[in-house]
Amino acid sequence: MSTVFEREYGRTRIKVYGGFSEIGGNCVVVEDGDRRLVFDNGIRFSVLRRFYGGRVEPLGPSELRSIGVIPPLSVFKEASAVYISHFHLDHVGLLGAISPTVSVKVPDSRILKSTLTAWYSESGSWLAYVPPDAKARVRDVKPGVEDENGVVAVPVSHSSYPAYAFLYRGSDVTVFYSGDLRFEPLAHINSRLDKVLEDLEIDRVDVAVLEGTNFGSEQALVTPSMFKEHLSLLLNEYELVSISVDPLDFEAFIAVLDLSKLSGRSLVVGSRRLFWAIEELKRIAPEALENIYVIEELETPPPLPVNLISLAEEVVKKPRDYTIIIEPLGLVQVLRKLKTWRKAPDLTGSAVVLTDPEPRESVKEVEEEALKAWLKIFGIQAFKLRVSGHYLPHHFRYIIESLKPRDLIPIHTEEARLMDKLFKKIQPSPHP
């Protein structure tokens, strides 16, 4: 995969290797004199789907590089550091395939270990390369602090937690790389982007490398406030309510927990991949654990002491007392276990809220039709809510007004021309 986009600003050169005129696969290189910075290392799922499927699987990183699924090794040659914005695979990519001599800066190595490393390290396929190599120099970014490379990590809201945009203060220009972000957060653990920029005294930049995932989408998107309103309604009107979430979406976890408490329900965690969220909650709000249970029928016990509850003997017998939070694969597994019991419960009058996985372009672990078939067996009503991890198109104006960039490089979008046209229409006055 060669450079697909390049632009120069004095001595600073910005090269895009992935994510230009496509959604996902982000890889942006900023060259400034002897300094070479890499922002994200994503898998291009659009290319992955073209060459693989069914029993045809990748042979490994070398083959993936040869057809452009992941960035070429030349991207990382003499790189000062690789900055990862968040832990979705279309951004984090295969850290184990990067040379261990390159410094990798991640949002939180503790969460990386609890999620991607735990999920994929024992994989027998190319996914085993997702975790960083044991010899890799992995460090945590420090929010709001300019590091040795002139890079500031800017906390943002996204459906992966934690997530960061990056501001690079170069010799000629300042560059803002957005990663993926929501403008309006889903939970109180993050702030609106304009407020974050104000607190960090970032009032203008020269170049904005800005994602635009939702431009051109024909689907009506649910805002965070609409999501909360819909979920509150379901919690008040239905019996047992289950909600499937992206296992990295800690903001959604917090939002569901808060709404369940307001509705007089306890939150029941039904997936091993959400155990890390319980650990994170213990770190930031340990008192909230009193309202959380883990399904005891799961084969793996939680990594810390937490209340256990039987799905068969307790939850389904008092369905209005609980909300189940679960990731899609876990939901199917729980339903299948219910079916094997001699007295499968009647869940008619219950509801399941299905949220789209992030990234939407990734290979789904559970086919939607299979999931719906299991729901139908139990008489469960399904609702589909897409609360995006990305800002909505009308928020574009607010982001541009906050950053005041002189130039825009659209990324992570299939509508780069539309973003360019809108930018020119609302472009702020030139910098003095």
C-alpha cells in the first residue's frame, strides 16, 4: 500500500496511507524535519472483506501488507512514535506486527491488556498479532500534556474508551488529528469536544485531519440524548430488558447503568468481554458496584469480587428488577443456554436493544439474522438503535468553529468532497 494522499506545509509533510476516501484503516504520517510521527495503524476492512471470507483466512501480517490491509513496514521506518487513538481494530491494527524498536503510545495499556490482549493473544489466526509484541515499547499517553515529540493527547468521546485526538505542534504548522470522536458524549465521564478544547486552550490550528464517518449516511442517527430517552421508555414499559453494546463502549456501559438505577433496576453483566468495564468502574466509582451483578452461569468468574446472580433462578423470575448488558455474541450464547434448560422461561413481553457494532465495517461475530431467529424463539421484541460513536454531520460546523483550521484533510469518510465543500462554506477568517 503506497501513499494515497500527500500534502506539504513548509517543512511539514502529511501523508495518508489509510482512511482517505474510505471508512476505517486509518494511518496518517506527519514528517517534520527529522521527526516522523505515525497516527494509528488500522486494518482496512474494505480490503479484508474483498480477499477473505469463509475458510479463506489471512496467512499473516506479510500477506496482509502485500495486499494493503495493513500499513507497509516503510511507514514505521525511523518513526519517533506511533500514536494509537483508540482500540477499535480499524485504528489499532496489528501492534504485534510493528517493530519492537518503535515506541507505541496507547490510550491506556492497562485497558489494552484487559481487552484486546486478553481477547486475541491466544488466537490461532492472524488476530494473535493484535496485541503488542512482548518486546514492544508500549507507553500510555498523558492527557493534555505536550510530550517529547510535541504531541498533546486530547480526550474525546467515542464508542471505545478511552479515546484521544492528537494535536501536533510542529515547526511550521499545528496539526489536529481527530481519530474517531463524538461531539456530544454519551455519559458524564467525558465532556463535549468544544469544552475540552477550551480547557486545553486550543483555540485554533493550521490543519485539521478530521474524520467524517456519518457524512452521506441515509440512516437517521440517534443522538445520545435520544438514546437515553428511548432506553428509559423501554425500561419503564417492558419486563426483562437486555441491551447489546460494543464491548469497548464504556460510555454506553455507564449510561445503561445510570438509567437502570433511575428505573429501579440492577444491572446484570452477561459477557466476559465486559468484565474490564467492571474493573474500570471500581477504579473511578467503586460505590456503583453495589448495583451490579454478573450472571453466575458464565463459565469464567469475574476478575474481582462482585455480586453473582443466577439468570435461570433469579433474573428471569423477577424480570422488571434487572437490566442485562451484554455484547452481541454473549447474547446469543445466553439464549442458547436458556433453550437447553428443561424449563425454558417465557420471555414474552421482554425486549432486546441491539446497537450496531463499532466499527460497522468490521467482520461481525454474529450474523444479525441468526440473532433475530433466537429472539423470536423466546418471543422477545427487538429494537435497533444506532447511537453512533462519531459526530453527526450538523456538528461539523461546531468542530470547525472550535478548531478554526486554515486547511482540512477529510479522513475516515466516503464523502471527502462534501466535507471540503462544507468547510469552504463555513471556513473561518484567515489566521493573523
